[in-house]
Amino acid sequence: MKNSIILFSFYFATAIMFCSCKKDDDDVTKPQVTNENELITTMKLVMTEAGNPSHEQVFVSRDLDGTGPGLLTIDTIRLVNGVTYNTEILLLDETKNPVDTISKEVEEEGDEHLMILSPTWPADITIIRTDTDVNGVVIGLKSTFKGNAVTTDKNGKVRIVLKHQGEDKTKDPNVAPDPQPGTTDIDVHFPVIIQ
């Protein structure tokens, strides 16, 4: 009887150790590969009048240390009332020599990125994103801007956010621009005046 108790105790302890070891093995997780955010020091909006391609304006947000707000400068966008502007967004890392054009990578990986362009009141600004990724979903590096000064207040803002969404990017080309999943690569609030 004594030997049976000892033998049972031995088997019971072995079973507990085996289960504990197995649980440890199950708890081991594989390292996840993450896509590191690129440093984006500069956003340029190159705006060309739709009816007058020779009239080009460039508006810049620049933060050379990438941390803001100490070295942050932001131009005021000036739109002529009723004029449509074809707009291209260039994203740069000006800490590199030569300068690294991040927007090329965003375009190449368009199915993982989304630019959110959100005008705010009181100024009335219509923005339509015109470029799409391989799935037909908007990217937002190219768009049209049009100011509609129907109110007495012609001042406003446009918030431009680049989201890296990876596999979570929506496949619906008509998706509402905000909110969206993913990490934020850059977030800029441009002041706007409609002239």
C-alpha cells in the first residue's frame, strides 16, 4: 500500500511537470515583424490650377528634427475662390543626403497606406482624392482642392494624415475618410485662406 502511494505520487508529480512544460511551450509566441515608421520631415503640397497648368504653388510643412513643435514651420494654403487645383503631396526625409522621397514608397505600397485629407469649417473646401491602389481603393497622394467662399469667413484648415494600415486597409473605395485603423506616419494641420 505504501509503495502504491509513493508510485501514485511519482506519477502525479510527473504529470504536473509534463503539463507545466507543455503549457510553457504553448505560451511561447513567435516574434512579430513590424513595419517601422519612416521619418518624414517634410510635406509639400504642389498645387496647379486645373485650367492654368503654368500657375503652380507649393505649400510646405517642415519639421527637420521630426519631433515638433520647436523646428516646425507650416505655410498657409491660399486658394482662389471657385478655382480647382490639381494637388500632389510629396513626403520627404530631408535628414538624408540625398533627400529621401518617402511618397514614392507610399505609392509603391499604396495598398497599405491611406492619406486622410479633412477640411474644417468655417471655410468651405472640397477635396477629392484621385489616385488609387491596386485594389481600386484611394491612396490620397493626388487630389483636387476647390475653395467655395460662400461664407463671410474665408479662413479654415486642412488636416492631412498619412496612415500605414498594412493588411487592415479597407478594400472599399468609398470608405469614409476618418476614423481609420493603423499607425500615423505624419499629421499636419495646414491653415487655409480662400481669396
